[in-house]
Amino acid sequence: MYLKELSEINGVSGNEQKVRDFILDKIKDKVDKYWIDRMGNLIVFKKGKSKAKVVLDAHMDEVGFMVTKINDDGTLSFMPVGGVDPRVVIGKKVIINDEIVGIIGFKAIHLQDSPYKTPEFSQLSIDAGFSSKKEAEKKVKIGDYVAFTTKYKEVGNFATGKAFDDRGGCSILIDLIEKNIKTDYDLYFVFSVQEETGLRGSAVVAEQIQPDFAIAIETTTAGDNPELDKELWATHLGEGPAITFMHSGYVIDKNLFESLVKTAKDNNIPFQYKRRTAGGTNAARYARSAYGIPSAVISIPSRYIHSPLIVINLEDYKNTVLLLQKFLEEAPIK
């Protein structure tokens, strides 16, 4: 498992190079072929028995921010790259270009007209210790990337950190490559770019490979917080990988969905259904391509997704690897 190393690399959408370099270093001698396309996707091929071409997709990018203005007082205005709730970022430490540390600030609560109103990103700024615009411009420019700085930590059977969406999926793909699974399928392990900003990298992959089917390996929302009614929980930590039957923009291919469920049951692998249909994944992009690629989604449940600190259960991670391994070995889709 490479979740610690992967999650601590900064790779906001459009800036995935360091993540890609790390992955390539781990897998380049364990595969039959690999290439990096013009979009920046890393595509890795392992030969099977050619019964079908299968894409296993995990996106390398994480949500983050980009500098949009350098203010007269030396603070930095910024906007989100991907879906980030402004309520989870106030007072959090961030890093600009992997070099300059700052704090996301907001007007003191006793000075606000509406202290309980959710702020707009335009009301927030990054304080990186600059005293003037001139000083800041020596170190920072508009368009610079900003990422969270959270370090990975394990507490009992849980792991915490940033960017588990979707470095968890990337780590799982590396695990599967290292297992050297024997399968009837020709496997294309796709480490895709810019999922968080519109499922962009996978659109390019669909055109190149035209697979018989695709599986997106993701990290998904849990919602099993004590203050939330149970009927609103999407998944539960500790109950196994989540198999999606429908999400925003796509109803999962019925044959793939039922085959994944059957594989889990036949091998006594704990699993759960994702019970809420909000959100989307690269599966939708593959399915909506000109080739109408049948697609499915398997996810690691997580709390506090798209925030500076995400929580997963390590048994869920292991069972996600196991479910995918068994599915590929048994090759139920012909």
C-alpha cells in the first residue's frame, strides 16, 4: 500500500506530474507497456488472454486551489479547483507551489455582519507572511497552485490524511499491478488527470483504448456522522467497499454491477451498496463517450471527503483490493 506516500504528494487538478512520476517509478518495471498521453494521463498495459480489454481507472488529481489575485496588503485571493466547501478551509494551513506555507484567513467573527452565514471564497484570503503586494510578487504569481498540507497518520484501524480521493484508488491500482494477477483480460491501468474539474482525462482515455468495459476505483462519501440521520448515510466505514448502482449522470451497467456483487458474495468479501446517488465519477465519462463503454464504480468509503483531513478504514481498503483481484481472476464478463 502506497497511500501515505501518494497522499502527501501535492497534485491539484492540472498539476499531477509529481504524483505521476511517483507512480511510474513504482510500476515501470512490472508492466508490459506504459505511456503518458498529451493530456497527462499515465496508461499502463498488462497483457492477459485478450478475452476483453478492460480499463481500471483511478484519478491522480486532488481538490485544491489556485491564486487569483495578489492583494495590496500581501495576502492572496484564491479560488477552488474542484469541489471544496469554504466552511472546511478557514484557518487551515496550505502550501503554494510546494514551497510557501500560508493560512487561509477570514474576518474575525466579532467583526462580521452575518457570523453564521457560509462565506464566499471571495471573502477568504491566504496569509503567507508577506507585508505588501511587492513582496508577495517576488514569490507568488497568479495561477500558482495551492494544496492542503495534512500528513498521513494511522490511528488503530483508521487512516487520516488529505487527497485520499483519489490517491486511495491510485494506491490500489499499484497494489494490483504488483500482485501480477493472472486474468483473461488485457488490463489497462489508467492513472487519469483532471477528474475533479469535469472528468476530463478519462474522456481522452476512452478515445485511445476503446475498452470493452471500465471500472472506476474511487473514494466516496460516508456520511456516517453521529449528527446525521442514518437514512442519509451514503456508506459506513468498516463495512467493506462500496459498489455503486447509480450516481449523478449515469446508471451503472447492470451486468457489471451484478457481477461485482456476485464476486463479493461468492468470495465472502464484505461489501455495501452506495445508498446515495449524488456525485459523479469517471465511469460516467467512459459511458458517455462515443463508444458507450459499460462502466462500474468500486469505492473506499471515507469521512470528510474533499476536506483537509479525510478518514478511511484500512480494512475497507484491503477488501477493495481483494474484490478487484477476485473479479479480475474470475473474469466473469466475457
